Amino acid sequence: DAPYFVTAIPDAPGKYIYVWLDAPVGYLASLKNYCDKQGLDFEGILADESTEQIHFIGKDIIYFHTLFWPAMLHFAGKPFRVPDHVNAHGIKTVNGEKMTKSRGPGISPLQYLELGRDAEWLRYYLAAKMNSRVEDVDFTKADFAQRVNSDLIGKYVNIASRAAGFIFKKFDGRVDDSAMQDPLLEAIRSRAEEIKGCFEIREFARAARLVMELADKINEFVDQEKPWGLAKKPEAKAELHRVSSIGLEGFRLLT
């Protein structure tokens, strides 16, 4: 009923289409527009049983996406059908306050990039805090800086910086193939399915934590083998090649 906005119902003065009845149609309208431009079969894609429809939404619109929209799809007939998964996340806060367009606070992605910050840093920071439960995620500059410096630079990138230099300076950029089956690397490979499984169920924080635990193991290996010491001994060149190759392959596997 008026006073409302958006789309007035023809021949029904004072009556409007409720925005949440109308808005989700845009998801499929966008897909149809793309299909038309690319010469794809819109209805065929929707009818294909292998097509998955997955929603990622905020917690404040859960019932629109789990009640209104599925009901519309259910009764619209083929090829339309309800979503396979509706994944709801909490709100992202800044220093404990909800982000708003009118009052702030907020994080501007464009301003973040203009400051020369790496998009991957922010992706990692958010992933390291997000899970399958509907929990809010708080952003603070101090925590962000600490997480990036400790995990991404201090642990992850540190592995590459400790190994790649020796590989390129002393071994023409080639790793020691005979070291690729080292027990440490096999142990890392054996965790791949577990980490993949975490992504599938949206346990991003657990996936990030498992990867960083493996980064710790590689760094421990490098600390024990001390390639910088081996580099000073001509007779230890083969061992330096082995250790550096394991470190660099470990970094590749983490990536």
C-alpha cells in the first residue's frame, strides 16, 4: 500500500509491487541477457540437472531468499526451480560498527586499491575470518596489518624468498626433480582434499588456518636445513639444491 515506491500496479491506485517480489527476478534476467548476447540456451541451462544455483547473501535478507524467491520459482513451472544452496553470511563491521552508506564507517574497495594495497591481502584477511555460520566479521586496521604481515609475508611469502633466490642464482632456475617426493611434500599433498572440503562447506577460516599450519612446517624445515649455511659450502651444492627445491615446491603447493 501507498506510500511506497518502485513499481505501481496498473489499474490499482495506491498499490505497488513489493520490491522483494520483483528484485530477485533480476538474477535470472541478468543470466538471460548474458545468454542472449552469447548465443546460449537460457532455458536449457536452467533445465540441465547439472546446473547448480548457489546464492551468497547477507543475513538481513535470509527470509526473502529462503521464502519469497523459492516460492516464486517453485510455482513458476519448468525450467525454473529452487536454489540448490543459499549461503548466508553475517555483516562486515569496521571497528565494531556496522557499515552504512550514509554515516560510515566503511571500507571503499576503490580507495583501498588507490592506496596501493593488494586486493589479495583483503581477500585473505576476510577468508581467514569467515566460516559457515552466520557470524559478523569485524575489520580493524591494526588486526588487518598484523594478519597480513604475520601470515602472508612472515610465513607464506617468506618460503619463496628463502628458496627461489638459491634456485635462480645457483641452479639456472631449475628445481631438483629427485626431491619432489620428499616426505614433507607428500604430507602437504595429502592435506589437499581436506582443505578443498573446507572450501566446499564455506569453512574458509579453517582452510586458511590449515594452509598456514603447513607453511609453518615448511619454514621449520628450512630453519633446520639452513640453506644459507649450505650455500657457503661448495661440497654441499647438491644438498642446497634439494632443500631449496623442497621449499619452493612447498610454496607452489600452498599457492
